[in-house]
Amino acid sequence: MTNLVPWQQRLSSGTEDIQDEVIRWYQQTRHGKAYIPAMIWGTLQTEAYATVILRRVVDFLEVPNDVPAGVAKRMERQQVLYDGEHHYDVILGEQALYTNVGGPTVMREQMQRLLRDFDLPSLKLGILPRTAETDVVPMPGFNMHDNGRAHYELVSTGVDITDPSELALHDKALAALSEATYFGDLAKDLINEALVFWSND
């Protein structure tokens, strides 16, 4: 099954309510997976980075401006990384380290945050190099919550996929991406390269 919910409908009261909903998803998910090719995964965003992202969402969709409240909820959601009850396998595209969100200061702090949390027991973070050849076609990013739902964030709507055969294809895609992804020190090296870039900008 595929569910489509337009963002303007879901954000009709602002960003705080939907962030509350996302917190519940993450609290209920014991093992999450994500592929995020061009931006930083929300659960690893700094407050400054998240503020820029949510401000752009509010401005673009012309929904009520409650950015500080939405950011506070996004920061609250990040507690799942530290409570010892959850685990996340996350692949970021190398482009995510260079997509300019808020300028060099914001990006430098974001790279430092990635390095700080890289070795958390709850997190397996990998970076897919920009020149990597994979066995799947390029695709948008998505999150998987346990094995029951895959979630996409598109321009105008959020998409939830729950059909088991479709979810199996998502797992297959993540496995293929993982084969070309850098983990451990190789991934840290890519983040450090991005940190140097934003520090010298």
C-alpha cells in the first residue's frame, strides 16, 4: 500500500505537530534505516542546520511559521540516538556533506557534529562517495522504520510505502548501496575533507 499526504495539508498548523508525529515514529522504531543522498539526516542535524531547513520549508510551502517550535521538536527526536534502545543504519551521499545549508559556519558545525556522533553505539553511519558505481539506478532518499514502512519526502507530499514486496525492494536497494559505501575511518576521512572545505571557505 502507498499513502500520499500533501505537505500543505500536513503542515497546515505549522511544523511542530508533524515533528511530534516523527518523534513517535522514531520512538517506536527499534531498527531504522535511511538513505539520504543530498542533505544531512534529520536526526543528526544541528540546531542551526535544522533551523535553515525548516525555515525553507515554511517559506516554500507558505505554511504557519513556527520554526523555533519545530526545531525544538527535531532536537527532541534526536534523543533516540542516546537512549540505548534504538539502532540506525544511515547512508549519506557525499553530496550531503557539500549541499550548502546556511553557509560555511553552519556547515562546519554540522560536519563537527557528524564526527562527534560517528561512533555512537546506536549509529552505523556510512558515506556513499560521489564517484561510486552502484548496482542500482540513482534514487531519492528514504527512511525505513523497522521493516514495516518506507517514507519518502517529495516536493509536494510525503509518501509512505507499506507493501511487504515493495519494502523488500527497498532493503535490496540499501544492500546494493551499502556495497559501495564507505564506513569507519574511510567515511570519517570524507567528513573531515568536507570539514576542511567548509573551514577554508
